[in-house]
Amino acid sequence: MNAVEVKGLSKSYGGYAMNDISFPVPRGYITGLIGPNGAGKSTIIKAIMGMIVPDGGVITVLGQNAGATEGNYKQEIGYISDENIFYEYLSMEQMKRIIAPFYARWDEDLYLKYMDLFELPSRKKIKDCSKGMKTKYAIALALSHHPSLLIMDEPTAGLDPVFRRELLDLLADYILEEENTILFSSHLTTDLDRVADYVTFIDRGRLVFSDNKDEILERYSIVKGAKELLDGDIRKEMIGIRETEVGFEGLSGNRDKAVKLFGDKVLYQRPTLEDIMYFTSKGGKQHA
């Protein structure tokens, strides 16, 4: 069973439209939700959390219907928002006392363990905390009621490199329990290159792909070669091209097809998720 099923999700905001988005979040794995800022990642997560009402589509979480009128499924979710969702004038201890009673499996000892691990002073008011401290606090709260699904919306934004690494190690420990699942949204894809098992890519409100990360990175290829190799047909085959004075760098969505087109006249390179996102989002011809 998938931890989350999104089927036919649609939502419009003024000039923005998301149409017919469908993808699974496989249970027991880390799924990265990637895309540029404004692509629709937070809209999808808020729809899963029941914080917005979609125009169309169905979402299930751990076999239960999700949405604004449903509440029980949220007992199983640890949620970390990219926005501050706490009462700023309260201390971290006071805020915890409000949140903890909502969760049947709240574990005070585990909460104190994370507060100590993250070196968070309980008496400090949330308004006096840095962005990084607020994120650490959100993580402590999210993990302290033993959720089976962790949903993280841009969790590493504002964190220093040392804690970003520590957080990824923490997520690796969390996912060791086979029933636990993570949905990790980010436009900073280097973290997901390291930890994601599956990747769903949203661009301008449309689904580009949703697949196993390693298969995606094997399927796509960066192609580097001389400018004279480019013609109209070649350009059509490339997802995006970046041209310089001496050559070009492009993204092919089919490595095998690129090899047939270019043979040994170019260099082939395994892309990163950032490469795929950059060339897909920019598209066409880019000049250095």
C-alpha cells in the first residue's frame, strides 16, 4: 500500500493553475517533491494536510480519505512547514503544552531528547528564535508523537550545513523502521540527491515525472559538445540547451537515444536532480 495517493489533483489561484496531478508516495521510502519556487509543491502538501480545498481530485493518506473535513489521519503525520505556524509570543515549552494533547501517542521523553539533541532552550520565546531554531523545534514536535508519515515542506531552508547533514542522518534513522515514510519537498535538490528513493517533479503546476530516483538519473543524460553539432532536429530532441562561445551543454531525456544521435562526438554525464530541474524549467536555448 502507498502511504499517500494523489489522484487528479487540481487547484487554481488567480493566474496559477495546477491540473490533474497524480502520483504515489510509496510506503517505507523517502519521496522527494521537487520543483522551482511557485511550481505547486506547497499547494500539494497543504492539500494533503487538509489546509486547502482542491478544485478537484482525491487524496488518501494511509488508506484514509484526506481533506479539510477529515482529522483522524493527521494523528499519523509529523508535519514540518516552510512557514512559522507557532504562536510567536509563547515560549517553546508553552507551545508544546498546546500541541502535545492533540496526539494520542505523544512521547514527552522523546520530545525532551530531541530538544536536548538540538540544543533548544525550552524557555526561549519563539519570536526570539532564528529560522534554524524554529525549524529544529518543528522537527522535535513532529517526531515526538511517533508518526508513521513525515511530511516536510522545505525543511532544510535556513539551516546551517552541519545541521543539514545531521538532519539527513536523523531521517535515515527514522526511515529504518519499514512502516515509516517521508515526503520531502524542496527546491534545493542536493539533499534529495543523497537521501530520496523516489522523486516527483512538478513544474508550473504540471507533473513532469514521478519515479524511482536512480532510474530517473539513469534515463536522463547531460550532453556536452561542440556548437556545430547542433541543428534544428537535435535541438528538438533536447529538453534544454545552454550554449557558450565554445560549445553547448544540454539535457536529454533518453540517454540511449542521445548516444544514437551523437555517438562518440560528445561527452555524456549523469545529471543531478538540479540539472534536470534547471534544464526542464528553463527549456529552449540558454546563453551563458
